[in-house]
Amino acid sequence: MSAEENLKNKGIVLPPPPTPKGNYVPGVIHNGILYVSGQGPLLEDGSFASGIVGQGVTVEQAQLHARRTGLAILAIVRDMLGSLDRVERVLNVFGMVNGVAGFAEQPKVINGFSDLMVEVFGEQGRHARAAVGMGSLPQNITVEITAFFAVKA
């Protein structure tokens, strides 16, 4: 089943693609690879989920934030490529978590994103990944994720 069919069959709705808040672009395609700029957990009202994981934000809430970040990234990918079916494979993901000092469950948080990629792309959604902790993130968002996709010609 194609990625677009998976979205439809699973009732997954993508938000409008977020617009840059600075002097950068949402993504760049070069030599068959789509590099998506770091994105945060875009909420339905257009704001971002904020807070510190382990201090007012639970791991489970942060996993949902990572999934919402994935939806925003997929919206950018679809906007840039015209269809998610042009994605050959999710290659690499760099997930950052705004956690309290000593927080060590970053992989569990970023699983919210990774699980979404497999849900949408199947085995082609499995990817290499880093999940790291940060002392802070822009606008105090809970997670920020950047991703790289192989694009079908």
C-alpha cells in the first residue's frame, strides 16, 4: 500500500506545512535526498507544544509531541514533492528532546516520530536515528526533529 493510501486508510490528517520563522527554507532537495529543516510539535491551533520533559511534561506526552512533529514534517515533504509516494525511504532522523538534567529517555520520546514513519511508509520508514537531550530548544518546545528522505526520481 502506498504512503498516501496508508494516511487515508488510517485516518491520519496532515496539518498545513509550517512556514519558516527565519532566514531558511523548510527543506532542500539535493542529489535525490530531501533534507527537512528542524521542526517542532505543531499543535492543531498553530502553536507549539512547549515545556520540559520530566518537569511538567511526561514521556508519554512528549511521544505525542514527537508524533505531531512527524505530521508537520510529512506535511513539508508532501508540499515539496507533491505526494508522499515519491519518498523512496526515510534515511536518517535527528531527534532533540528538551528534558531536565539527567533525563535519559530520549529514545522513548523520539519513538513517537519513528513509529509514525513506519506506520506511513512501512519498512521503508525504518531509519537510522539519533535521539539526544538538549538543555533548551527554541520557544521552549519539547522536541525538535530534522529528517532526511530518499526521493524517487
